[in-house]
Amino acid sequence: MSISIDEVKYIANLSRLSFDEKELQDFTNQFNDILLFFEKLNELNTDNIEPLSHPISNTNVFREDEIAQSIECKEAVKNTLYSNDEFFIVPKVINQ
């Protein structure tokens, strides 16, 4: 399989790109080199190879959930300047 210069012009037109003749020839050569590489990959024997969804195995890196004692509201707001001893007081940022 190979790509012609007319096909590169068609792709460039779809992409709303314009190229001079030298650039079109360069792209044609590059596309054909890429296709040759894929044809080489097709020569590999993959009969006993399982398909992968990822090239490396993924493992969960999150810690296990553990029940822990939480702090009281008064303890949480004791170091802020703006609280009512139960909640943080923040400026209004949404107008209704």
C-alpha cells in the first residue's frame, strides 16, 4: 500500500492546510515510510501473543480505606480567624 501525492493533497484540503509542491512530496514520502514500517510489523508472528489493553500492567496505588477518628468541629476551626465555632466562614462567591 502506498499514498499518492493526490491523496496527500486531499488530506491537506480536508485539514484546511496548504503546502507547496516540495512539502507535498516530503509528506508523501513520510506517509509511505510510515506505511512501510507498519507492513514490517505485520511480518511478526503474533499467534501466541495475548492482546493487551495497556503495554504495562496497572496496579492500584491507593491505600486501603481505614476507619479513623475524625476531629471535632471546634478543633478544626480553632486556628481560623473567621468561624462561628462550628463552621468556617468564607466570602460569598456566587450571586443568586
